[in-house]
Amino acid sequence: MTTDLPIDDEVTDDDVARPGADPTAPLVSVRGLEVTFRTEQGPLVAASDVTFDIAAGQTLAIVGESGSGKTTVASAVLGLLPSNGSVTAGQVLVDGRDVARLRPAQLQQMRGRVLGLVPQDPMSNLNPVARVGRQLVETLEDTGVARGAAARTRAAELLAEAGLPDAEDRMGAYPHEFSGGMRQRALIAIGLAGSPRLLVADEPTSALDVTVQRVILDRLEDLTSSLGAAVLLITHDLGLAAERASHVVVMHRGRVVELGPARQILVDPQHEYTKRLLGAAPSLASRRIQIAKDVGADDVVEGADLLAAAARDESADAVATDDAAGAAIPVVRARNLRKVFPGARKGLVGRHPDVVAVDDVSFTIQRGRTLGIVGESGSGKSTVARMLLDLLPPTSGTIEIDGEQVGVRSRAEEVAFRLRVQPIFQDPYSSLDPLYTIYRTIEEPLRAHRLGDADARRARVLELLDAVALPADILNRYPAELSGGQRQRVAIARALAPAPEILVCDEAVSALDVIVQSQILHLLADLQSRLGLSYLFISHDLAVIRQIADEVCVMEHGRVVEAGPTDRVFDDPQDAYTRRLLAAIPGASLDLRLAPPPLS
């Protein structure tokens, strides 16, 4: 076991502020980095033998699934490892200084001016009780860029440069008054406030819609280019990395398994794990499907396209037909749905205008098929899902399940409805009770509906665990002891417990890594083909919808702007908004037929 590296007491504060002695050296040079955490079970090596360089003005992306060591390496580069973590081998040279050997006061002088950070979750990284302008002014003052009125003026300029409309007026707003994209812009402004030479962007857009994601990344690229800053981009999506970075580092279980020019790795991956990442990325799968169609290779069906094809072909047998008309009978029919939320009270007099969340939406779902609803945040997708689940009553319009109207029934019919229609929510950690074991979590709907005795319920739980490919030895564990993918499988098992006919999946894979996401999508397709399930699949990611859905509805501002078979909508979009969503898919501009470029 190696020990913590010694602190360099000879490095002065003036040395930290001075540029590196060798102007030809990379701005960042990581050599043989090892990071170890002290735990109750003993030392845990989270990153080992990590080596890469980043030149000034270059963007390098580190990709890998959760637990691969991406964020650990980024934290080591920034000198922000938690108290139980330390660099136990190697060097982390930033601007000629070994970050691992600097004293806290010296590191503090580098932060903001040399080292900048745009973290992943803006709501966790912005102070909820401080106005956004105040937080930016504090950053400017702490880094010595400006003070007083000059800091306030500069703060407004930074927000405007980050693409925030009405920046001067927005200075007085609190984070909860911003949308997700606006909060991310505020974090970018804070990260770039001190004009850092290196900006670390840790999953800066993973929770954002694809269109907002593109706007944010374009803005980030423009600002860092104007500063000549190097960028270390942390992401799990190789499509995004290849589109935005010149070089890519692929990490797996704390080690670098592949490193090189982004396009070369994209078209000619050498390591099996890199190939798995490429095969699992929805953005790249969608792009490969499109290229295959463009060149007339209709018989090219691989990866995600195989998932969609299998789900459609195998579920066709489950579709019920009307013997007289020969037409498919929909299991779900929504007619002219409208949902209006009354405006909040405005002071002592009057109210804000009513909010029309869903406006004249109609659709059908055939038995054993999947309807995808896609659109940006605020488009009305989740409101439609909640109305189908009878968690929200429509202001007008109707939803029918097998010809019976939702929301108009007796208590007994309500219970029967809950057995037939089950939800799978976005975040499995918040949708699972942290105090329930996995067994009790999956058993809960069976017990609530008094389905079977104790022995029958246990047998059903074990059957469901097997169906979602989870081992029986997790039954006595708690959600916190499982990975994100395992938790989502538990959520699926719980939804399947009462043997429903319809699953409403509201962003069910958006919080997962691409490999886990791919596993869950394959699982849902397999369950559909075996059990004849019908899905309403809500997502802001068209690349995911292409893989899982048979038909798709595109929503904007509460209305359906385009609907039809998935292939038709992707191959020949009619609405400008749909075309904008398709163009915003990460990697949409990549030509995967390109030969790999020469090594540099």
C-alpha cells in the first residue's frame, strides 16, 4: 500500500500564480495517477495508473459508466478529493504545478483563476437561499477579479455571455426560479468567472433536454475557445464525447483502457469495453441506423436497431384484432385531452394566467406495442402520463382503457384499474422506500391488493427477480446498497408484481449510464415480447425513443406537433420542431463511415 504524497513546502503562492516554466508543455499532464480512499473495509483504490495530457485550447473527454473513476480523476485534477481520499502515486501537473503536492492555501489561489469547474447538478451546487447574482459576485470577489459595483457589472456580463436572457433582471432571481437550462448557464458563468486556464465540466448536461444540451455545450465551447482554455469533459456518452472533444480517454474500473483521437476511437475501437460503450450509446445507435438507411443498407440491423426490431416483430402476435373489421383494437385511447392548471395568486389582488399544460392531445396504444412521447421539459409529456395513471384528472377530454373511461368508476373498479396500469418513474432511488428491503418493496403491491398468501407472494417475488435478471441474495438488502441499474430493475419488478397490462415509463432510463440504459431497454423489450405488455414511454431523448417505440408523438408546448410510426418520423420528419430535436441528438453530425484518422 503506497502512502500519501509529501506536500511541497517549497512552492510559494507566487509560484502558483505564475505560468508554467515550459511554454511547450501540456497545460495538464497526468502521469501514473493512483487515487486511494480510506474505508471501514480498508483502502480502496478508485483510480490506478491513469495517464493523459491536455494542451491549452484542447478538449479532452473522459468516458465510462458510473464507478469507472471518471469523477475521481477529475476531482484529483482539481484538488477536490474528499477527506478520506488522496493521491497515493503519480503526478497531476496543472500549469506546471503538481496539484497533489500543494498546500490548501496554494490550491485555493489556483481555483477560479487556473482551475474552473462546471458541476453536474445545478440544484445541488447553487445555494438555494442566495440570489444567483449574489453567488456570481461572491465568486468574482473571492477570485480577485472584481469588487463592488464592478463585480456586479461583470456578473451581469457573464450571465449574458453564458446565454441567459435579460441577464441584468435575472441577477435578483433565486435558483428555483430558473429552468434547468438557465441554472446550468448560471453554473457556466460561475465556472468561467475567473477566466480559468482549465475548465472541468462534469456531466454538465446529462439531466437536460437534447436541444437545451446543444445550446449549453455550444455556449460552453464558444466561451472556452475565446479564453483559450483547456476543457476536461466528463461524460458517459461516447457520441457526445466524439462530437465535442478532440481526444477521448475511456475508463473502466479505475483504469484507462483506451486513449486516442475521438473520431479514431469512434470508428475503430480497440478495447472490448469501448465497443460495449459504443454499442450501448443511444445517440450513436440512432446515427448508425440513419446512415444505414441513407446508404440503402436496409438489411443492416445491429445493436439498438435489433432491439427495436425484436420488440416490434415479437409483440405483433400479442396485438388483438377486431374480427369483424380486421383492425387493431387499441388498449388505450386518449381523445382531445386538455389540462389547465389555475394560475397562482399574484400578491393581494388577481392571479397569474392559467397554465395550459396539455392542449387537445389524442393518441392510441395497441396491445403489446409501445407509444413514445417525446419533447422538451415543459412540453406536457409527464402531465399526459399522470392523466393516464389517473393521478391527475383531465380538464376536458377522455382516456379509455379497453373501452372503459378512466376516472369514472366505483372503488372496486379503481382497485382493478391500479392492478392493470403501473408506473415506472425516472429516479429509482426516490421512488423506492429507503427503509424497505428489496423483498418488501416488490411484495408491497401484492400485499396491498391482498394477492396470495405469504408463501405465494414470496414465490412471486422470486419469480419477478428472475424476470428482471436480479439475484435472489439481494432480497434482504436496501435500495442504498444497490447500483442505479439494479434499483431500476427493482422498480420494474415492483411494477410487474400485480401482472399489469400497461406500463407507464416516465423517463425510466434517463438517469442511467448508457450501458445500464441499454440493459434496461433490452429488458423492457424482452418483457413486452414475453408478456404482451403495452408501454407508454415518456422521454426527452429521441435516440432512446427510436430504439424502444413502435409509434411516436412529438409534443411542444402541450400540443402534439407530429405523430406516426417511429421510422417515418425519424426518416421523414414533417415539423420543424421535430427536425430540431433530431438535429440536437449528440453525434447527429458524425459520419460513422469515415475511415479512422492517422494517429497523432
